[in-house]
Amino acid sequence: MTPLFEFFEIISEELSTQPSRVITRDDLQVNKEVSSLLDDLKAEMQGASAEDAMHKAVEALRVHFQEKSSRLPFSFDPTTGRFEATDPDFLSFVNIMGSIRSIGKKSMIFECTVADRLSQRTTGSIHRVGHPRRRKKGKKAFNKHLRQLGFHRPVLLGQEKDGGFDIMWMLPLAAIPHRPIVSVQCKNGEFSFEAADTSVGAGLRSFSQHGGLTTSIHVPCVLFNDYIQSKALPRKQLNFVPLGLTDLAKVDPMIHVELL
């Protein structure tokens, strides 16, 4: 986890309980004797001081959210050091996700919460089909449900639990079985290229069972329980779309049209 994201999570945690407050370097003192976060943040932001690093970190976060077509979920007054929540719902979401990160038994909660957040910035239909499931637990019921989404051949074969699928977003374009699908694999942990590769491979094998479109038409994504900064990604081209928690902030604006 990068110092910038750790800083973001602390701000989210503080504002989840008190929507307007001054946050100082003492609040970021993770350990009473030494705070590696402040030192690491200064190094990452190339700040002249802890305060300067905090100011630069907020600006880096603002740019990050802008690149995700959304807004920073809090405002910041550099003269007073006061932070104010502007999207308390999203800040609470980030705080909760941090509390369950890397806990295997919480994978279903993570996926269901991600699906709910995804619904707030998309149109079409969203299907959370990962394992374990509350409904349609057996292979027969699972395969029957996916037939309604254009999979003419069974997806679950043998000992597979979800066929490499967690969340399937059916785009509001064309009709089934010629409707493209965005597949979102959820990883309740920090970014791992190896884990992403494994998930994408399993999903592509399952997409080969689709009856209307080739696997290359559908879009594989992998969402991790942290946000993805470009420096964490390999320099080679990717065969999936890397996503993080900040991809689940509300879109601003919801629709952008530019006619040249």
C-alpha cells in the first residue's frame, strides 16, 4: 500500500466519525514514538515538511479522482488544515472496506458492496455471481441463470465454484446474446499482478462458453481493495482493466458528450 493511499484511508476514517475537523501531523502519528507514514509521505510527495507533504498529497488525490471522472470526497483548507466531508457515504464505504481487507471470510461482503457501489455509476444490469452465493448455489441453478445472459453452454463444469466470475455488468447496448459484458473480478486485498492474471485467465475460459460474442468482445476488469496508481502497474500492456476503490466514487458528470 502506498503512503498516499494510507493517508487517504486515515482521512476517510477521521471524516467518517466527524465530517468536519482539523487533521494535524499528530493525527497521522500512527505510532507514538515514530511515524513512518509521515516520512514516507514526505518522500513520495517530495515535500519540504510534513505540512507541505499533506498539501501535496491532497492535490495528488484531487487529480487522481479527476482522472476517474469523479470528485475528491472531501474539501481541504490549507490555511487551517481543516478537512470537510463532501461525500460522507463514499468515505464511510472506504473506511469499511479497509476494515475487511484481506479477510477471506469477508469476500462475499466485499463483492456485494462493490456491486452496490457500481450500480451508482452505471446503467444496465449488474449480476453478482461470485462464490459463495446466498441464492442459486448449485451448478444447475448457476448455469441456468447465465443462460439468460447469453451463455448457451454451461459455465460451471467439474469443481468450479464461480467460473472466474464475480460481478457481471451487462452494458445497455444490443440484445442478449449480442450484449457485451464487463466482468469485474473482485480481490479483497492489495494490488497483485499475478492474482489479476490468474483471475482473468479463468474468466476468459468461461467466456468461451458464451453463445453470441467472442471472448475478445467482453471486457475483463480486476478490482482490488485499494486504489491503483500507475507506478504499481507493469510497463507492458495489460489484458485487463485495473480498478480500485476510487473507481466506485460517483461519476461527475454522469454523462459527458463532446461533439467535434
